[in-house]
Amino acid sequence: MRQEPFVVPGKLVVPYRYFVGRLASKALIALRDDKKVMGVRCPTCNLTYMPPRSTCGRCFSKLEELVEVGDKGTVLTYTVVYHKEPVHPMEPPFVYGLIKLDGADTALPHFIGEVEPEKVSIGMKVQAVFKDKREGNILDIKYFKPQ
Ligand SMILES: [Zn+2]
């Protein structure tokens, strides 16, 4: 006799705290307190990662040198979100993109605001808009707006 699978839907809510690491702590404190966007530079490859990471993805060197990458950058790609989800920090439609900050070699996923979604384009120059009350996370940048 074939048994039909019986599925029970459920939902877990798990509050948690974690240590972001020594480098990311410094970077997030600089973002919160001074509106400085920091990356980390590889001394071997000379690549600058933003978001910061502790190991170079290319040569596996240990990364320790924080450098300011600035608050301006370029849209590498983007998508327009029309579907509403409870985890989204804003109402759709909104634009989610990959931003390469001017002083970085990697891209930061973030929101693009103060522009109609159909006017966003690859290669668009953008600038960070900071929240007034910052808490020490990447959403202290509210979004990036066209320069
Ligand atoms: Zn490297």
C-alpha cells in the first residue's frame, strides 16, 4: 500500500546574536559612528573587498587592512522587486542591486532608491544615503541614490 506523505507546515522564529568578527566590528562601528564605508585590502593581490572578509578569495591571504572605500559607486546589475514579503525592509516595487563602490573591487548588494525603477540602469553612478539613527549594520545605509 502506497503511503501519501503527510506534511505539517510550521514556522520557526529564532532570535540570535553573533560576533561579526574583529574586522567587521571595526567596519560597522565606522559606518555607524562616522558614516565611513570600509572595505578590506589584500596585501598580496591588492584587491579590496567590500563587504569586508577575513580571507582573500583569490590567494587565501589573511586580511587585516581596513581601507575606506567611500560612499559612491556604480550599479553593476539590479532587479526590480514587485512581490511583497514580510522580510523586506521596504514596500515593493523597489530596486535591489549590486553596487561596486569606487574604492572596492567587489560588489555590495543593496537597495537603490530616490529613482523610478524603470530609470535605473547598469553603469548608473550612485551614492549612499545614510539613516539618521544608525545601529551598526549594513542597513545603516538606507539605500543608494543616483549621483
Ligand atoms: Zn589576495
